[in-house]
Amino acid sequence: MEWYKDYPHIGYDLEGKKIFKPIRNKDELDEFLDKMENPDYWRTVQDKMTGADIRLSDEQVDLVHRLQQGKFGDVNFNEYEPAIDFFSNEVMIHPVTNRPQDKRSFIPSLIEKEKVGKLVHAIKMGWIKPHRPKETTPQYYDLWAKEDPNSILGRHKMHIPAPKMKLPGHEESYNPPPEYLMSEEERLAWEQQDPEYRKLSFLPQKFACLRAVPAYSRFIHERFERCLDLYLCPRQRKMRVNVNPEDLIPKLPKPKDLQPFPTTQSLVYRGHSSLVRSISISPSGQWLVSGSDDCTVRFWEVSTARCLKTVEVGGAVKGVAWNPNPSICLVAVMTCDISDHSLDVRCHSFALFYPFSTGDNVICGSYDCRLAWFDLDLSTKPYKVLRHHKKALRSVAYHRHYPLFASGSDDGNVIVCHGMVLKGHTITHDLGVLDVTFHPTQPWVFSSGADGTVRLFT
């Protein structure tokens, strides 16, 4: 019927005469009156074939309602009736069809082979070319696909947001706490100070209510400075380096790889009744000498902890030292006898440091609980500063042959590096370990403490 929509007729009859469309000269008013007066207006439809008005019957109206509700057109049709299995409800001896398969069903087709051969030959000769996929023009295109990276739109991708301003604090409140208000002296000092060095660019004030707050006089000036910062200060994007925290921890060797070093307390040399200030071992490593505040010097056998001889020196012993020459058996003792000296200098002390045998390393202990390790070939500043002890250091010592050094402190501990912490002395009068020394040949360490004992760690 679309062919005749622009013509006055709707087709031709058997005699070839035109069938004219029915005259429809109703305007909107006639249509409205017909709608209000005609009771069958709601069931009247226009036939597109003839253009005439047709009144639907009750059956047709019911059919339309059922189709609109998604139901079947036939009222008597039962969509939930039980299904009947035509092939399985009765057991049959023979199948429904017993026709054997054709030979062509399992043999390649010769006709298809010839057609494929012709297509292959045509492709080889160039007669048939494969169809190239059409380049489809996208309906929606990217506005920035071919843009210049130096253009304004390109710079938007590398936009770095400006840092936000500092949030206002309590001092900017109209009713700040009393501790934020300046006194008269602070106000005078603030006025005399240079504006660049002021912590606050304004004076905190207190008002009774928010309505009493005047206009901020520095608003335009601060907005101008903010614009200058945004315009003149360059911004830089810094890439954050993702570092595994475990990689920052130094890989320490296992303690068993650092052996030998002293680990346990083997012997205790008892006999002194006061502080044991100093100890020294013979070059052979067989004998040990100790000096104490009980005015005695004792000689010990290292292997048995037996006191061979006790010598009264008449004063508190501050230091003992064995002659390093093995051919001469000689011991030097330093005492502090106040009664024999009446001049200015009454006592002498030696510096708490110990050089390595080669002379290129020095360790120093101090009363501030620090042990400084100097590498003279590297720098004049400490190579390492160790803070293992909790109280003042009293003595430090290097081993002659092994890469070990020890330190004794008033906390009662002897720390051997690279080794372990050795505990055994009792803290007496806030004093702990007063002197440490290594065995000349074995990885042993001797320590003397304020508890009046000398201990051997092996």
C-alpha cells in the first residue's frame, strides 16, 4: 500500500478500473464528536488495504487482549498439557527406520574436490584475490588521537595539581583560646620583627560574636601572593621509588662463620676483697696478674684459677702491665698513695684507648656509652660508633691474632665484636666491668669487675 500513498486510488479491479480511496474529510472537531458520541469508537480501526473503517467483533477484541498479555490466541489451547513421547512410550523390537547409510555419507565428495581444486588453481593464477576487510570508519572518533604534544590540550595530560593551602588553625578563629592570644610584650616584639621572619602574618584577635568580625584587610594581598605562587613557582613530578624494606637491612654473617670467639664463662678468679682495677696476662698466656683497691697484686695460674702469690703494695692499684718481652719476666704496677704525695698532682690515669697490632685501627671508649672505631687509613673521623652499652665504658681491648675486640662497661657486660655479649659480673656501687684483656694466643677474654672477681670467657 505504500506505493499508492501519494495517489487518490489504492489499486485496480478485475476490469482495470481504479479503486479510489474512501473520502475522509473529517477534521479534528468531527473526530472529537465521533469519539464522544459513537459507543463503538474504541473498537473501530482503519483497514490499510481499503482505507475503510472496520468494527471489531467481541472475538477479535478478546484475541487482541490475549495477544497483548502474551497468551496464546486460542482460548481452548492448554500449554501445560502432558507431553506424549511418541517414540518412547511403547517399547518396539525394531527401530523406527532401519535404512542403511549411503556410501557417500562416509566417502569424501568428488564434486567438492573438483570445486576446491578449481578455486585453488584460480588463487594461484591470481584470478581470485581474497577480499580485504573494509576499513570501517568509526562513528565516534578520538578528538586527541593526532594532537600535538606541545599543544594546550596535550599539556593537560601532564597537568600537575597545585599544592593546597594550609588549613586555618585555632589562631585564625574569631574566638581563639587564650593561649593563642598575644600579650603586650609579644605584640610589640611581633611589630618590631621583620615581616619575612614572622611566624604569623596577622595578630590573633578575639571577638564577642561572629557579627562583630570586620572584613579581612589582607584578603586581596594573600590572594595575589597565592596567584604568584601558582604562576611563578614551577612544579615537578617526582617518581616514587618502590624499595623492598628487606633490601635495606644489611645481610649479617652467621655467628658460626665468625668463630672462634669466647661464648661461655669458664673460670672465676676469687681472692680480692675490693675493686679489681686492672689485669694483665703474660706473653706466654700461662700467668695472669691483677691489681685491686685492697692494696694487693695477685698472680694467678690461667688454667686452674689458683692464686700463686699475693703482693702487698701499700696503696690502691690503678694499673698493672706485664712486660711483652717473653725473655724478661717483669710486671709494672701503678698505685695511688695519697699519703706519700703532698703536691698538686696526686693521681695519674691513662687514656681509654687501644690500638690494633698493625697500628691502622684504634678503638676508644668513653663515659657517654659510646665506642668509637677509627680506621686511620680511611679518615680521621670514626669509622663506626657503637652504642651497645647502657653505662660508661671502662676498658677496651684488641686481640693480637683474631679479628676481635672487646669492651667492658659499668652495666656489667663484656661485648665481644664480632661475637656476643658475655654476662657474669655483679654490679657493685654502680660499677661493673673495669678492665678486659685477651689471651695472647687463644680466643679467650679476661675481665675484672667491681665485685672483686676476675673471670675467664672461652
